[in-house]
Amino acid sequence: MMQESTDVLIVGAGPVGLLLATELCRDGVNVCVIEQHAGRTFFCKALGVTARTLEIFDDLGIALDAIDAGVWLTGVETWSDGTPAQRMQVPSEGLPYGSLSLAQYETERLLEAALERQGGHVTYGWSLTGFVETADDVAAQLAGPDGESQTLRCRWIVGCDGARSAVRAQLGLPFEGGQYPQTFALADVDVDWTLPRGPMYRFNWSEGAGRTQTSLAAVPVRGSVHRYRLSIIIASDETATRLAATPSPDFNEVCRLMLPALPDGTQLSAMRWSSVYRVSHRIASTYQAGRAFIAGDAAHLHPPVGGQGMNTGLQDAHNLAWKLALAAKNQALPALLDSYSAERHPVGLDVVQSTSRALNTVLAQGVMTPALRETQLLVSYRDSPVAIDACAQFAAELPAPGDRVPEVGGLRQAFIGHPLRLQDRLGRGRHVLVGYVDCAEEQYVAFVEGYRALHAVLGSAAAGILILAPGSAVPSDESITVLNDTAGEFAAAFHAPGGTVWMVRPDGHIGWRSSECSALSVTSWLQRSVVLTNPIARRTSA
């Protein structure tokens, strides 16, 4: 039986909708997730999982499961006209995570299991037919698997329903962009060749090289040491037109298309699925209208170069989840929900533009050079209206409000015999006040005062971490976590004087930085950018 009301209705149970639902359920928000398909599908679809996405999975406790279900990509090797031409190795150290090849159905399996552990579930076979927003809520019209209809009332609706988003269409949001003229074919097959397992391979053939001019990519997939997902540009317009009427080419057709682009002697077998598709580049004009939001492919479409698509959508959800959680508790300022589109739309636009440029390069030159930006660790919201900096005198290259907290390790805590990472103490739906103390007692007292003000407003959704410079000592306080910067990694990363504090948002980005900490400064930041701290205002906004 479909429920009659909820806090958040999520339309679409792909990776983006599942992640959003899981985080909201973890934070105590009532969620309804509907999916028009009768059950989960098992095509590979998206494969690449970035370092930033693995950080998000770590926050949910599924990073190790994802790693066990995937294959690490060791690099990218490009061949030109049958000869190795370019090699890029992924460093095995220096980043929080490498680049993982993980079939989308595995991502969905892990996220749906995480959702169920939080008490949520997906209602399959139901679709959105329309919705009407009122001053207080949204009345969503739903259609069930047997033709039944029902109205579900929710406070917010989020469209995670893909390129043909019913939510975006209902809002009438422009989806600007276009479609590339080239047709691509995909196949999940076993590849028997002499090349080593690990890299992603790209085989480019130029005009006059004795074979059809084209480009083929091969990405390893877990399940067999021979299993790869192959993707090729169909060079012949006649072939592309013929295959357009056959969305799933048979094995013989796949062999005819792909074997000429692969090294001599390669054999294909055990095809699991295939498809033909076109690549689009589009972005919605905004990600929010009133009580309705869009995320993932409903908000942006871009070429699959660099594996940015699903990962960008997952970060949309990660950004929106904690803001909706505060709103559901009647604490969020209107500006906080507005900041979702303000922060994520520029990121989506940048990804659409950069991946389009990259695909144009591949089409013209057959060259693809991955970069650090494709880890998505460099995404920043410095221009966000809710990122506030009280340390404008600090150097621009230092971590600032809007930035992701950099990787910091080598921290020590009393009675724990191994070094710790700062990231292990962040997230989980909480705002975390991080302070640095180098000697003065007043720095410690100010930090504790600021943290208590934060906790008074957010309760269990707040945490405090105090980082001590080597040789420093503070009194015991069971309300905060004290870590010693024994290896000096924190000081090297943040390069800030003692007494500086950073407010880390639930999504791992810095929301506020100040060289002075007090109950007044913390409360002032909360009131300016995040939450309603006046109980009367909370009741009025409900």
C-alpha cells in the first residue's frame, strides 16, 4: 500500500535517488522513493567511480564493499593505428582513493542495501503523472503498476528520474544543449587478448591506416579476468542508421563492429548485453523551483568521457541531502535550500563543458588525457552564498569556505595505537567544528565555548574536533574529540595559526572559517547561513 504523505518524495531509484534517500533516512527524514520500472535492471551503464564518490560511500559505510565489487583502473593506454602511443598511470598513493571500475548495478545494489539498513525501501512500479505545489506542500499524482492512481502529499519533491525527467518537464525548465551526430555501440563481453589487465584501453584508427577510421574504448569490469565493456564510435552512417532500429545488436553484429578496431588476434565471447546510443550535452536552467528539485541526469547530461556523469549526480544528492534534512526539522533558512542550485549548477555546467571539449578532442584526435580534476576532489563552492570566510587575510591557496576538506592523516588519539584520518571523523550527517590549538589556554576555552553553542542548536547533528600542535596539552572534555597533529600533516595542509576554527558541513566542505571562536561567532554564522536558531521562527516556518 502506497503511503499518503511524506517529507520528501524521490522520483527515480537509480544511484542518485538511492543515495539521496539513504542519507535522508539516516538523518531521520521520512522518505518515499518511487521507481517506474518493476525491478532493478542489470546493465553496466555507468562504470567509473571517482575518488570523491568513494569518499561519499565511505561516509555511508559502503566504500570497502564497493572496492570489493569493482576493479581498480591502473591507468589509460592509448593505441594509434595498431601501435601503443600514450600511457598514463594512475598513482597508487597520494590520493584518498584511486579510480574504480564498478558496474552501475553493483552501485545500485550497495546503495539499496544501505537504504534498507536505514529503514527505507523502494516502491517499484509507481510513476509520477503530475504534481501541484501549494503554500505548505506538494500534491503529487502517482500511477501504480495495476493502473491505480493516488495522491501523495509531500513537503518537497526531488526528480532523480533521468534525462526524460517528469519532474523537470512538469516544472517547464529549459534543458539547453544538443546531441552529437555520432552513434555509439556498447557491449559487455569477454575479451581474449594478450594485453595486461588493469588499464582502460583506447584504440584509435585514422583515415588511411588500412582500417575504418574510428575509436574504441575498453574498460575492465569485475566478474571475469576477461570481462570488459567495449564502446565504439560507429563510423558508417549507413550502419548507424541500420542499428538505430536495433537497440541491442546481436553478438555477430558486435563482432563485425568491434573486432576490426581491436588488436590482431583478439577474440570476443560471452556477450551479456549490448546497446546503441547517442551522446547528449544538456543542462537545466536551474536545479530548483519552489519545493521541487532535480538532480543527476534530470539536471545535466554530458559525454561519458572521464566517467563524470553518475558521479556528478551522486554529488548533487550529497549536497542536497543535509540541507533537506535540516529543512525537514524546520531548522533550515530559505537561503540554505536555495544554495543547492547555486552550488551545484555551476559544477554541472563546468562538467558539461569540459566533457564536451574532451569528447571533441577524442573525435578529432583520438586522445584522452585524464587529469586530477576527474577525481572530483577539486570541486569547490567558494562563491556559494552560504560559504562565509572571516579570514580573508589568509592566502588564497589555503583551504577556504566552499572547499572540500583536504586529506589529513597521521593524527593520534590517546589510547589508540594507530594513526587516524581527519576524514574518518567528519560527515555522517553532522556539522563538525574543527579547531587548531598550538599553545594558549584561551584558544581551548574559546573552542569549547563555540562547540557548546553549536551543539545547543544542532544537538546530535553537531560534533567538535580539536587538533593539537605537537607539545600542546588541554584539559579533558568528553564532549569533544582531541587529536594530536603528531606528523604535522594538519598544520601543513591548513597552515593556520592557533585559535583558527573551520566549520565542516555534512558533505565534507568547509562552510565557515574564523580566527576567533566564541559562542557568539558560531551562533552568528548559523543564523546567517544555515539554520533558524529561534524556536518561534521554526514553528512559523513549519
